[in-house]
Amino acid sequence: MTATETRIGRITLKNPVICGSGEHVMTEAGLKSALAAGVGAVVAKSVNETQAAKDQLDRTNYALLDGDWNRLKWDFSAPRNATLACRSGLQTMDFDAWVEITARLDADAAKTDQYVIGSIILADLDAAVDMAKQIEAAGIRVLEFNIGTPYGDEAAGVVSTERATARVTEIIKAVCATVTIPVWAKITGQSENVAALAQAARDGGAEAVVLMGRFLGMIPELDTQAPLLGTNLGTGGGWALPMTCYWLSKSRAHLGPDAPLVGMNGVRSGEDVLRLMLAGAHAVEISSAVWTNGFGVLADAVKTVDDYLSDRGDTATGIIGRAADQVMPFGALPQQPGYWEKFAPPGAI
């Protein structure tokens, strides 16, 4: 293997940077732009069988917010501390056309050791199983099965946010029993125990677990005294990175170091890709930052990872979980009586 290669179950990625699903890869042009950036893989914009999910795309809206929750211009130069808040919808393209484009581009991507991954968001399980069969039959080599979208509670029956471990195992098992291609289960971060959901997905046969989905939130605006964009929103930003790293570390400890984990949420750069890998990710998806800052984010991330590994004489596989494996329990940390006083504000002591 080369220094940047990484294994995800049965497949090898030429580098650990993956372009995650989203509006930026809604079109064939977007998928090609992601591949041209040199990523190991790109996940196509998700589909499911419901017309309501397609209709929701016509109700989308997006806002970028600074560190004080003020609106920023959408000029594709979002600062690192920006939060993306939005409501979204699924691919509006006819499913057969989507399958044809995804399969054709995946076949082309194979020539450059890349992947175009199909993505289904759960609504009805029987429909998802049928779509998975068609995806495999078309020759698409990997399927991401998203059961962790943040919008499930707001769009019941249209998309799903699965939080019950038994249900996660049941759902993943139904799809994995139907297809022979690798199935990656994308799970929610809106859970008290993401590691347990990761275990449940693996119990169902998922070859890899993608963690974790964005969070649902609501942001009041001070001038209008109304909710931003009028409703509850999916939110993401660099602030989510510590939580993603925490659950990667916990999932690695729970599942073992060989269980393939794909990290996402809070990733803005190649340095963030490396942080998630040190926390236990075998590869990392970047999505929101591509939507807000363009495909150059991906090319920069690929170069940053390559340069970091080269400069340190390291390998992608070698750094996976290196920080996670050094996490000490609180009780094992050295005692430093009175040390807290150095950090107390004036007037506190």
C-alpha cells in the first residue's frame, strides 16, 4: 500500500478523503468535480422512493452564521468558524437516471482508483431494499445507507433518524442480506450512545459505519424574533469536530481497531481529516465545507494529508486511532492540587 492508501472493509481507497453527499454532488458535473479534486471516493446525492423527499428540495434554504450567530454572505469563502444551518431535500432526478449516471461515473472512477458511492436515505424499508438491489445490479460498487439524517423527526415517513439499536440492526440486516456489495451504514449523532448504534449497524452486517450525522437545531433571530429560515434546521460546523472525535474514539474502543469507521461532521480541512483519523476514522467525508467553499476544499485536503504523512514518514493506516488509543480515564490523570486557580478569572480567588 502507498502512504495515503486506507482500507475500508473489502475496498482500498487511494487516500482517506471522501466527498460526502449533498447538493454539491446533485448533478453529474458536481460528481465529476469532486473526482477531479483527487478524492478517494465521492458519495452521490442521496435518493429514496418518496415524492415528498423530492418536493422538499424545492423548500430548501441555507444560512451561514458567524461565531455570534449573525448571517454571513454566501460567497464561497466561509470562515473556519462558520455554522451552516439549512433545511434540505433529496435528489429530484428520476431514480433510473440517477442509477445510470452513478454507475457510469463509478465505472470511470475505477480507472483512476476512485469510487462513486450510491446513497439511499431510509423511508420505507422494502423500498430501500429494492433500490439497493437495483444499485448493485447497475454495477455500483459501494452503497451508503443513511439512517441518520437529522431531519427524521421533522419529516416522518419521508426520511428517518434511527436511534434504537434493535431497529438499526434489523434495517441494516435487511439490506445486507439483499446485496453482496459493501454497505456502509451512516448513523445519527443525535443519540446518547453513538457507539452502541455503531455496534448495532455492524451486527446487522454493515461493512463500515459512517459517523455521524448532523444535529437538528433552532436558531432565533434577534431582529425578527422568529426562527432562522422559519423552522428547525440541520446544523453543522467546526464546533462539531470534538464530538465526532469523541464518538470515533469510543466506537473504536467498543468495536475494536479493525472495525472500519468513516468519520464526518465538523470537518473543514485536511487538518481536520487528520484529526478524525487520529481519533479512529479509517477515512473521512467532507460535505458542508464543499457546499459553502467549493471543490477546492477537497483538493486542498488531499494535499494536506499527503504532505503531513510524507513530512512525518507516516502512513494513513499507521495514524488511525493513534490519539484515541492514548486517551486516559479521569482517575488515571495526575493530581495537581490548586492548579485550577491559575485559570480562574479576576475576582474568583
